[in-house]
Amino acid sequence: MGETTVTTLEGQDRAAPRPVAEDRAGKTFLRRLRTPRRPRFWFEILLIAASYWTYSLIRNAVPEQRGKALRNADWIWRVEHDLGIAVEQSVNHAVNSAAWLIIGMNYYYATLHFVVTLAVLVWLYHSHPGRYAAARLALFATTAVALVGYYFFPLAPPRLMNGGHFVDTVVVHHTWGSMASGDLKHMSNQYAAMPSMHIGWSLWCGLTIFALASAPWARVLGLLYPAATLLVIVSTANHFWLDAVGGMLCLAFGFTVARLWYGTLPYALPRWVPGTRGKPMLPLKA
């Protein structure tokens, strides 16, 4: 009996290093995944294109629950009245009275949402490669969680409300400022207003520019961009104020995901990675 006990213990002693080695290998692999590296340009182009295509496909595949979306819009409108912030209609009519201004906002709504976001991604890729992957993860996680809102809380924009008396500025001024107006409305889910990714993306851009730009004027523009976007989405009757709050919450989720994965916020990571100019970057600790 004693021999059996000794043999068992010796067997355990010989087997002990194996799980330790496997654990170290797992930590090394995880560390490699969490360590930012030089982005591959062709891979990033394909990734961004495929991700946006997938996002658009899923967003537009969500059933357009018109009845529920209109009821949710009425509920949002009542909540904003109770909070004393239901001024979207006044802003919409006031800005619409200046044709040159509202037309400019229509084109702003249609274009800058994509142009500025892509420009910031390119700038990060070129000038802050060590922070690029983490910042991109925050943006992707923000966009992904927005799909949950579109599915579970279909919401009609103010311009489609029954009896809301909002002006659909794209229709009135014959511009192409919204994928959900005019002839393009059949290509986009009109009831995916909550959360607002115009706010989620513009705030991501603004915070990135403010945190990383060296020129004071650029940092100021970074802060003004999401503020201007908020005015635009309300003036064009594409969103309620609370849709913007939803976009902010999605962005907070996105930064939380990046923080958990990389161990710090994207902007706190070293600027350079091995293979780019600047100092080599040390691996992250497990």
C-alpha cells in the first residue's frame, strides 16, 4: 500500500510541470494577441470594408417594425417633454427657414459621417500605429452593439412621426442628405434611429483627435465636430436628443471593450510599434 502511494506522488510530481508550461504558453499567446503590432494596409482596407458591409447588411435586415417604431417615437417624445428637452421641432423649423444652412446640413449628414471617420482611421494608421488597433476595436465594438438597439428598440425618426409636424429637410429641399429619404429609403432601414451612430462615430473621432493631435486648433475642431453633428441630426429631424445619448452609451461600451482587451485605453498605449519609425514598443504585461 505504501509503495502505491509513493508511486502516485512521484507520478504527480513528474506530471506537474506540464500544465504550468501549457499555462505559460497560453499567457504568451494571449500577450501576443493583446500586443499592438504594425497594421497591414491591405488587411485594414479589407477589414473595414467587410465590417461596414456586414454592419449595413445586418442593420437593414432587421425587420422594419413600423407600428412599434412609431409607438416608440411617441414614447421618446413624451419622455423628452417630461424632461423639458423636447425642442427638436423648434430647432428643425428654425434651421429649415434658412435654406442655405439646412441644405448644407443635409450634405453634412450624408457625407461627413463616413469621410471624417475614414480620415481619422487613416491618420491613426499612419501617425499612431501603436494605438490604431485599440482605437479601431473601440469603434467596431461601438458599431456592433448598436445593432442590438436597432433590433430590440426600432424607432422612427422625428420626420416620420404621425402628427409630429417635423420637416423632412431632404424631401423639402430635394437633396440626398439621408439614405432613409426619397428614392433611397428602400435601401436603408428607416426605423434604426436608436442609437445614433452619427453621434457614436463623431464622438469617437472627436475624442481621438482631441487626445492625440498636437495642434491646438485641431484639438478644438475635434471637440466641435460631435457638437456640430448633434445639431445637424436634430435640425434635419433624423434623430431625437435621446438617440444621441444612446450613441454615447454605445461608445462607452466600445471603449470598455478596448480597455479590457488591451489593459488600458487606446490613447494611453505607446505611439509606435516595432517596424515603424520611433522607439520600439514593449509587449503588454499579461
